[in-house]
Amino acid sequence: MWFLRPGMNLEYALVMIAAFLFTILLVMPFHEISHNFVAHKLGDDTAKSFGGLSLNVLDHIDMFCALSLIIFGMCWSKPILVNQSNFKHERLGVCLTSLAGPCFNILTAFIMGLVGGFLFWVTFLPASLLRVLCEFFQCVTIVNLRIAFFNLLPFPTLDGFGVIAAFLPDSLLHKINQHRFYILLAFMFLLFIGVLSDPVNFLTVATYRLIAKITGVFAIV
């Protein structure tokens, strides 16, 4: 758990919680809307018919996602409401719809990095406030990268499975669906023992460093 890391202090813990709340209330709803918007543009209005394109963020907040993010520092979105038979190219439609949410998180991370880099040019605010603001935008950047790469893991229920499913033969997809429950149990076990954190952390750090070089944000994880 993120709050048990060595060197964690009260100030940084509060900044992290603020970053989590920002992500829960503003970013993840648009993660969901991104999925639904792409599906709509590709011909499937299943999610739209259930209010999936509503701009009221309260309609998209998932309490399980919120708790998972606050406790574990990463979360997955609600299952996408999609009828792939409505897509002109079914597998491509599912792939692009699945990619939309994580891509929105990566875009958000880049924008937050730009804002953090801009703060270096600010001189009219107290240094202590600037430090906290920089930490906040750094945390939002890292959190959104973690969410993006976690959701891109190739497990059923995650967006990443929708991406790789476009390239798998029907026979293998059928077997995966037959054993979906056991795959989910294995996924939860790997998540619990922390095995899945390694690839997510590696990709998060590598991408954050790239964003840091581009935007000039100071803190490197």
C-alpha cells in the first residue's frame, strides 16, 4: 500500500489523497466517457442509451474504483457496455473502445506534467505553496499513468484484454471465456501478492521520466 512506503510523511500523504480525489471526481468519469464516446463514434450506442455520454461526473463515479485507488493506488474502470456486433469491424471496434480510457489517462498525465512544468516560471506565489502544488501535479501525473498501465494489463475485465482480444483466434477466446472465473481468481491473487505492480511501476516510471523531460517537471520517481 502506497501509504506504507518508507519516507512517507503527512504532507505528502495529504497531497496524494488530494490527487486521488481529483482523479476519482474528474478524471475517471471522463475515462468512462471516453470509452463510450469512441464506441458511439464507431457505431454502438449501447452505453449512450444508458447515459454513458452524460457529462454529469456523478453519473460515472464508481465507489469500488474510488476505494481501490485510495487504498492501493490503482484501480480499474467499470465494464464497458458494448454490443460489438454494432461495429463495422467488430474486433477493431472493441480494441479502439478499450484503448480510449487508458489513452485519456495518459493524456491527462501529460497535461498535468505541463502544468507542473509551468509552475517553475511562477514567481508570485510563496515557495512553500509552489512546492505543494508541484507535488500535487506530480502525484496526479503518476496516479494517472499507473491507472493507464494497470488497465492495459491483458486480463479479462481490464481494458488490455479488449485490446489483445482483437488479435486472438476465436477458439482461444472461447476457452478464455470458459475459464474466465478462474482467470479472475488468478488475477486477484497476483494483484494481492504484488506481482502485477512490477510491470505497472516500470512503465509508469519510464513514461513519467519521458514526460518530465518534455515538460520540465522537477521531481523524478
